[in-house]
Amino acid sequence: MIQAGHKTVRKTVGLFAVLLMVLEWTRPGLSSPLRPICDLRVLDHFIKEAWDAEAAMRACKDACSIATNFTVPLTRVDFDVWEAMNIEEKAQEVQSGLHVLNEAIGSLQASNQTDVLQSHVDASISNIASIRQVLRSVSIPEYVPPASGGEDEETQKVSSISELFQVHSNFLRGKVRHLLASAPVCKQGVS
């Protein structure tokens, strides 16, 4: 019991430290532009949180089940296609995927779920908002919904909460990581 408490405190302190870094670099009202956050260790923190949520949902099978399908972004990356895309196209794909994930995970907030699930849902939504701040700091354009309002071809359906969190984790490790690593300001050696 004491060991679990220390783990929670350590996790909270780590999250608090990352949050302070992000807030310091993205403080509203400053006359100077945002300082680019190119250090992939910041993203690695969010990836670890997503992986922890994924592992918790796999262990929580019956208690964390819900009878619905979730629309999620595709996570596979065809590197030849990815490298041929310009930064705006990559940004639109990633920001669109983050939007879809936020919607899917956010839909769980209204359901009566376990405290464990609710904790991971809240943390994931907060983390997606922080990742958007990190991307904004490296001049990645924000999400612009398509004018057609139709279903995005870059999505798929999953039927369980554990699959939803698995996609979340994979999306951060794949497309989000590749986008941040290829941001022009980060390639210039700014960190």
C-alpha cells in the first residue's frame, strides 16, 4: 500500500514538472513568441502515460467495458508517403488524429465508469491538450476541420476501451513523435 502511494506521488510530481515546463514556455500574455519545445523527452512522458492507461485498460477488461464503437485515427505510418508529405499535411493528419482521439476518449467522461478508468480518461484528455501546446510551440498549425464535415478516411473503428487506449498510445509513439522530430524549428537544433 505504501509502495503504491509513493508511485502515485512520483507520477504526480513528474506530471507537475512537465506541466510547469509547458506552462512556462507557453505562458499567455508574453510579448515574445513561444519557446519551441523540441525535447522528445517531454513527449516521451505523455507516451508513457498513454502506455500506462493502455496497460490498465487491458487489465480492467470487464469492469471497464462499454458497448459502443469508437472512431480512432489510423496509426500506421508509410514512411515513403510520410516523407513525401509537407509539414502542413503532416500537421493536419496529426492534429486531426489528436482531435479524433480527444473526441473518443472524451465520450467516456459521461459514462459511469470505474475510478481507474475515469482517472486515465481525465489524464489522457489533459495530455492531449498539453501535446497540442507542445506542437503549437514548434509552429505546427492547429487542427482545421474539413469543410465537407464528412468522415475522415484516416480513421477506423474499434470496439473496446482497451483498443481505444492502444490506438492512443500507438498514435503518440508513431505519427506525433515523427511530426515533432521533423518540425523545421526542431531540425535547426533549437530545444
